[in-house]
Amino acid sequence: MAKPHVLIIPYPAQGHVIPIIELAQRLVNQDVKVTVVNTEVTQKQVKSNALENDGFCDLLQSVSIPDGLEPWEDRSDLCKLTVSILQTMPGKLEELIETINKEDSNKVTCIIADYIMGWAIKVAKKMGIRRAVVWPASVTTLTSMLSCQKLIDDGIINNNGMPLNQQMIKLSETMPLIKPTNLWWTRFEDLPTSEAFFEVVKEAAEASRLTEWNLCRSTTELEPGALNLFPQLLPIGPLLASNRRADQVGHFWQEDSTCLSWLDQQPLCSVIYVAFGSFTIFNQTQFEELALALELSNRPFLWVVRQGMTKETTAAYPNGFVERVGSRGRIVSWAPQQKVLAHPSVACFVSHCGWNSTLEGVTNGHPFLCWPYFADQFQNEIYICDIWKTGLGFEKDEAGIIKRGEIKGKVEQLLGDNGFRAKAIDIKEKVTNSITQGGCVHKNLCNFIEWIKEKDTDAKNQHDTI
């Protein structure tokens, strides 16, 4: 008997690829065949940095289709990439499915698309294939996407998604207010990119209406108000949490695991872990202020400085910095973050507040120092600092720089108040209970997997009664 065969399609960004492959691995563990569909460039990045035992097997495979850009074109031009994906990939996905379906025992039975790849749901509907969408970021961010037409109708944003005034947005009585400038598609540096991503937002809202399952990586413990606003959203938990000591699949950069042995040598709950994800870019002044703040802290620190993190070709440390901090500081180009955050030596997390990093910090009970860069990260900071009260933000000076004294002071404030860690551990325990066997999130994921295995391709009625 043929196994169900799922195509799962992540947006080509590090913060989307890793959690969606984690979901794919959960399906494979339940005897579901999964093919991850990457862009050609993403596929090359993931394969070049894969570990020897990279998690792919007979039931978990990966393929690629073109994103429409030439190999030498710059994928960091998000406007060009987004427009090209919308124009090129739907047709290429349809061709891929037709090729796969020539083999009767291997036919695609379900498509799971990243919300930002919502166009894939139209392809699935056209081809009569079961469909689901998954959102790898916060539910609060997703609710703003699903409310995009209402925001237009209410005169809050224009037809291109741009705010018409500075009035705070109230999506529900049980959610924090949202600054118009914190709508994630408005947080890009140029208007064309923001408007291109708003086209993606509208596609996502339509995909939600055309699909049978709307999955999200959160829990009611973290975002109860947002989940109440759209009851069709099914929280399936962090996904990362139960696997945080295992090797991850999907990294765009090679992990430096030597930092783990360095962590083994540090005192319990002593290390400042500093990591800003795959997109954050610093100017040289800000980079130096951070370096000097870590030096002034007199605490051990592990700092991830990836290639391309500064606007300059190579990050330039302050004169004598590396020699002065010596073995107290460890700098790596990319870290096995789940394993780092699970290490008992880590005291706090200086983070850009991407949702992956936020969940990884939450599920390990760490307090945060929040340094958001773009998109949904500013709204995540509000949850960390104002709702969960497990972290602090930074204040910038008149030039937009976070100075070394500000950083040092917030480190001391965070680590000098046991209340932050106590709240962080409390939230960790609540989330952990939800994702373990018998918890609400665990049941949701099991129900979804059972639906994938159903023979009846029209399971809409069953879904509505779950």
C-alpha cells in the first residue's frame, strides 16, 4: 500500500527552512513520505552544510525548482526575489507535481505550504490535492496578515499595505496594541520591498481561505489572544523544543560545534549568548559598541558573527579587543543554537527576536535582551518585554546607536534580577507541558497527521469537527 506523500514548501530564508524541515521530520517519524521543495539556491546552501547524518532518508527527500533569478543575481534583494518567486515558481511547482505523479505509487497526496508561499495552495487546489498551510513565525504576526483586508477597509493601511496614520491598531481586546510601523511588511528599508511583501500577505490571506488546515508554531500559553481571534489556527508548538539537543537540518552556514566544549568549561548560568540570526546587519560603529560592551561586562560571552553581518566586507573588532578578552570570549561564525541554548552555562540571550530564536530561548527558560532588526521582530520584542516579562529592550542614542554603557547596564539589570529568569522558567514549563504527549499541542499535531493518512481526499467535514 502506497504511503501518503506530502510536498512541503518553505520560503527560502533560514528562519523558514529550519522549522519547516523540523515539521517534515515529525511527519516522517509517523511513516509519512515527505519531499521538501526548495529553491535551487537554498537547496545548494542546505546540501553544502549538511552533516554526515543529515536527517534525509528514504521517506524524507528534497528537490529544487528555480526561483526565476539567474544564478549570479543577488537573493538579498528581497523585492526582486519576491516578485520573481510569484511569477516563476507556481508553474514550476505544477510541472514538478506532474512529473512525480507519473509514478502511481509515489503520487503527491498533500501539499503543505509556508504561508509566504501561499501561491502553492492555489496550485494544489487546481490539481485536486489536499492542502495545508503552516506559519513558522508568531501567531500575532499572522493575525495581522489575515486581517489585511479589514485594515484596508478600516482606513488603517492603503491598498499597498502602507499605514495611513500612526493610530495604534487593536485587532482584539485580548491582544497588545500594534504600532502601524510594526506591521512586519512595513519594516523593510525601501517602499518597493514592503509593497512586494504586501502582495505576499494578500496571497497568504487567500491561501488561508482555500486550505483545510492552518498550522502555526506557537501555543496558547504564549499567544492566547491571537489564537482566539482566528479559531481556525491550529497551534502545533515550537517543533524545535523536543529536539533541541539533536542535530538540526537546513542550515545555510556551517555550524562551529567547538563552542560547545568551550561552554563546558564555563560556570553554570554565566555566559552571555549573542546571536542575531541570518539577516541582521550592523554598521561598524554599532559593531564596535557591542564588542566593547561585551568586554566591559566582565562576563564570559559566546558571540555569533556570521559572514556578512557588518556592512564592511570583514567585521573589524576594536584595536586589541580579541587579545584583551582572551578565553573569556568565544566568537564563532555560526553556532548550533539549539544545543547552545540547552547548555546549563548560558545565562541570557542577546537576540534579534526572530521567532525561531524566541522559541528556542523560551523553551530553555532563558531571559532575553532584545535587539530587533526588521519584520516581525519588533512585535516579538513586545511580547518578550511587556507580555511575558522575560526580557529587556535597548535604548538608542540620537544617532540611532545602542551605546556600550546602555548594553552593559541592561546586562547587569537583567542578570541582577532573578525575577526575569523565574518568569522565563515558568513559561518554559507551561509550553513544555503543552507539547509533551497528552498536551494540547501534541494532540493537534497527532490529529493533523491522522488526517494526512486518511484515504478520503475530501476530509473537510472531519476537520471542522476536530
